[in-house]
Amino acid sequence: MRHAVVIGASVSGLLAAAALSRIGYRVTVLDRDELPDADVHRRGTAQSGHAHGLLARGLEAMELLLPGLTAELTARGAFGGDLQADCRWINEGRRLAPAPGGMPGLLVSRLLLEGQIRRQVGGLTGVEVLGESQVFGLTHHGDRVTGVRLVSGETITADLVVDASGRGSRAPVWLGELGFPAPAEERVEIDLTYTTRVFRRCADDLAGDSVVIMAATRAVPRAGVALAMEGDRWIVTIGGYGDAPPADYDSFVAYASTLPAPDIHELVSSAEPIDQGRHHRTPASVRRRYERLSRFPRGLAVLGDAVCAFNPIYGQGMSVAAVEALKLGGWARRDRPASELFRAVARVVDGPWDIVVSGDLRLPGVRGRRTLKVRVINAYLERFHRAAEHDVELGRRFLRVANLLDPPSALLRPACLLRVFRGTGGTVPSTAPAVRGMSGSG
């Protein structure tokens, strides 16, 4: 039986292990942290105490990898809803037209989600999840990776090593040690700091709605998310580009009053706080271009945040990781060169990366390359969101893109363009159909 070692027991690594187990691998998952039985915060998941989104495509992929996951989460208190009817999506300070959209969502804390994934993965035949096992480097024979070397000095041999260790991945360093080039890196400097508090939830909060997602605007470069979760709680994360929201309750509420729309402020000013605030800072969105390498060792793969670490305020990371895990399973079954996997992963990442980068480059304090295409797309999206405030169909199309069900280019199809410009009192410019993508990277 082939053996795989997965570095990292967060969502990306656990789902990678599930994908490999499904095709007959014996899998050892290694993590430097102690992995307790309870669903508690740990050092290696610094963002676990903040709001996390589980997008429609991510939920689909997780259910394919771990059948019954949704039912298990629901039994432990997670609950679903319609992503258009039950959620307040606020862009440019305007709420997307609410209506039944046929896109199911699942509201669950990051702690419960990761804990349940770890329980189910750990129960798979041939899978072992080990904590307190920090990887120091790779072992190799010629141009093939043959396993990992732990800080303890122990060596574990493997037919395949998957680096799912997150933003701090040492894969570029390890490649250099093996005589291979490191991938080119793209960065968009966002200087985002956000603060999270948890509140008691009442049935009539937000008139029964269960989600508020509020994007930053050029005039107000601050954003916020309020998500209902198990245990009759709200988790509320608010953040600023270039400034830091305070953690104490009164200042947190005051900061919330400065967001582009009043919904989150109305919630937190009346809800009962039940924990202390916590901060997190993300200096940049980072993408490593493994798919552009001409040489790469056999027996090694890289996934998740180790490939692309998004601005977390968009809530895409876990869902992208789930889809990447599906690609990993298909690739490993055929035992093809790593370049094929990286091209498949790049196609998964392209759309979410375009959304994040183009969205952030609207904001004056964000540093990155603002191409003509980025400027045209952002001008168009401002009009799109004005029209989508009243057009249910535009709202549905936007949510399909935001939930990774459709590519960003779907918002530029002729029928969509017509609805946008008619809905905002304009005419479709003759150059609009020539814009083929929504890339913020060049």
C-alpha cells in the first residue's frame, strides 16, 4: 500500500488526507501542535477564534470527501439557511436584493468544523493523525522526495509528501536545499487588522437573518462579518485596512458604527457580549506560482495556504482547500507529474484570487499593481452592486460567483451586462464585452 505524509492537521491537510485515503493510500498526518479531543483553540490555527465562512462549493466538496459531514455538524448544533434569503450581503454600502436563491449554506464555528473533520478523518481506515510532530525537512533520493525528517530526529518514509502547513510553509526553502528553484511569489499588501467578539444570540436579532457580510468601500475601508453559530451565539469580526479595531466592548461598538452600513452596529450595540475581544493581523495576500516552475521534485505536493493565502475577510480559504483536495485525489490516482497538479490547483485558485485582489485594489491604502483591467472591472462592479440592490437575478449571479460555483467572468456575460447598465440608468459601453477576465494580478 502506498504511504503519504501530510504536513499540517488543519482543514487543508485533513481534507488532503481524506482524498488520499479514498484512493487507497495509507496516510500519516503530522502537526506540530498537541491535538486535543475537545474543539479548542490551538497555536497553529491563529484565526480559529475569528469568523469563518463556509461557501456553497466548499460545503459540496467537503461532503464528497467526507460523506455525512453535514449531518454530523448539524447534530452538533450547526444549522443551515438560504444564502440569498437569510443573509445580508452588503457591497458598496448596499444590501443585495434578498430572495430564495437555492444555494444552501451551513453556519458553524471554525472550531467545531475542524474538530469534526479531524474526528472523521482520524476514523478513516489507514489514516493516523499525530500531534506534537514538527517537520524539520525532507528526505530525498536524487530528484524524488522520499519522506520527512522531524525535529525529534525521527525519519518517516513516504511515497508522497503533501505540504499543507499554511502561510508559513517552508516548501520554498526545502526546494532550494534539494537544488530546485523556489516559486515566484505575488503579494498584495493589505495591512488588514481585525477584531472579533462573541455575543449571545436571540431569535429576533437582525429580524431573523443569520448572516451579515459587509465589504469595505473606497470611502470607508472597513469591513465586517456577523455569523450566527451553534450555541445560540454570534461571532462578529470587524476589520480595517491600515487601522486596528479596539477589543474592549464600548470601543468595539463605536468602531462598528463607522462601517459602511449600520447592520452590524445595530446588532452589537444591543447583544450581550460573552467573551473578550481578540485581534489578528494579515499584512498581505500571497500567491506562490508553483504552476510556473519548470522543475519540481517527484513525490511532493503543496496545497492550501501554502500555495495561496487569501485575505481572510473574504472567507474563501477553507472552501478553496476542499476543492484542491479533490484535485489532489484525482492527480494522485494517476501518478502524474506535479506540474499537472499545480496547473489544476491554479485553475481552482484563479477565480478566488481575482475576486480578492480586484476587491482589495479598490481601496486607497492597498499596495499592488492596478492594471487598466482592474480599474475597469472595479468601476463596473460598483454599478453592478447598485443594480443588484433591486435586481434579484443579479444578486443570485453574484452569490454564485462569491460561493465559487461560477467563475468571476460570469458577471461579464452579455445578459448580465445588460441588466447592470439598464438597472443603473446607463448604456452598455462598446468596450465592455472585450473584458475577458477579472484578474487583479496583471
